[in-house]
Amino acid sequence: MACLSDVSTPRPVGDHYQLDVPAGWRQGRGAFGGLVVGALVRAIEHHVADPARKVRSVTAELPGPVDPGTAELTVETLRRGNNVSTVRAFLSQQGEIRSHAVAVLAADRAGAQTGSAAGWNDLARPVAPSWTELTPLQMDGRSGPWPEFAQHFEYRVVEGIPLSGGAARAVGWVRPRDPGPLRDAAYIAALIDAWWPAAFIRFTAARPMATIAFTLEIAGGVGGLDPAAPLLYRGIAPICTDGYAFETRELWSEDGRLVAQNHQTFVVIR
């Protein structure tokens, strides 16, 4: 079975890219959003071709399901400044745009590191036991309540079991079962999207949901971290109204580094 790196890496073909969307990675009707956004981000990074310009922010919309099979990705630079590039990518199948992303890639700014006068982080890492003290959930994406793609990830839950009727808050450790070699912005996008929506915890009966808007801000990144260790996840959905839930997600390292923050809008399908 292909690893996460392989399934989320498009290949250049002339002036565009192609992605072979595999079976077995669906969330509902289409491929799970983390795979799709990750592929768009990797196409953007390849297009920019400047390692000094790191992905800082990604804003994506997912208007339609991405089906197993071949998808076409098109990338264009909206603007390239002295330090910042703004780049757009979209994924299409059967002549229809299924996903779209705009990424901001920028070089480091001198004197703006966390802990300096121009850099800080006032967020507190969730209180959680070490991942080594927790047993992974037993799940099979082909049966039970879990989505198909969940079979490719390991979840160690601290709090927030789906359909328990508790607060819409989830905390736990997450990592791919077979990540492959890449630990980059696309890897972060996939991990932060792998957990179930916090609204599932508040619900007491299964309700299909889908992401329609996705924003990712990469803070500390994963450079220098143990590539085999999971990341600590926290998701909170304080609002659900008119059939839409608004959720904030975070990823943290074992040593307390904020890796990334994510905001999603979910539609409650029924």
C-alpha cells in the first residue's frame, strides 16, 4: 500500500501536474481533504522552486469530492515579491474544479523569531500524557464508524470520543502509519486534517460532514523533530449554526512547539 508521501505528491507533466488519487483514502464520497490540500501545496512548492520561501499560510476551498483516479493540477503565480510569493493552484476532474488553494510562501525575517521583541506565542500546549502511555485506537476504515482514510493513521485519544455527547473538543496524538520520507507543509496539512471533526463528539448520532473551507497557518513547522514521533492535536468547535460548524485545530510537538494552526468550516450534510 502506498505511503502518505506518495499519495499526496503530484507529478509534473508539461506545464501542469497530475495526481493519481488512490482508492482507500476517502472521507465520504471523495479523497480526504488533507490529502487534497497537501497535493496542492506540493505542486505550489515545486512551482515556486525556492526552499528559502517557506509555506506560511494556505487558504483552500473544497467545493466538490475528489474521486479516485487521475486529477489535473494547475498552478499560477499571482505575485512574486522580494521576500513573498503568492501562488494559486486548483485541482480538476472531468472538466470541473474540485479543489482550490492559495498559498503564501515567504523567507524568514531577521529578528522576528519567537521569543524576540517581534515574535511570541501566547497559546498554551494542551495538557496531555505522553503518547507512549496511551494505546492506539483500533480502527479499520473499511468497517465501523470510521472513514475509509482513517486506516492509514494512528490515533491515541486523550479526550473526545465521537458520539459521546460531550463538549466539542478533541485532544490526542496522531501520526501516519506509513508516512514515507517527506516531512513538509503537505505532511502538516494531512496530519491536521486527519482527526475527526470536534462536532462529532457533541453529536449523539452520526451526521455526515464535509470540509468546505480550510485555512492553515504554519508556525514552528516540524524541522528538527523526531520524524517517527506523533504530534499532539487539539480541535475545538465552539459554534455550529444553520448546518455549519466552525472549528479551530492545532498541532504541537512533544517539547511544546506549536507546529501549525488550522481553521475549518464544515457543512453538516443532514
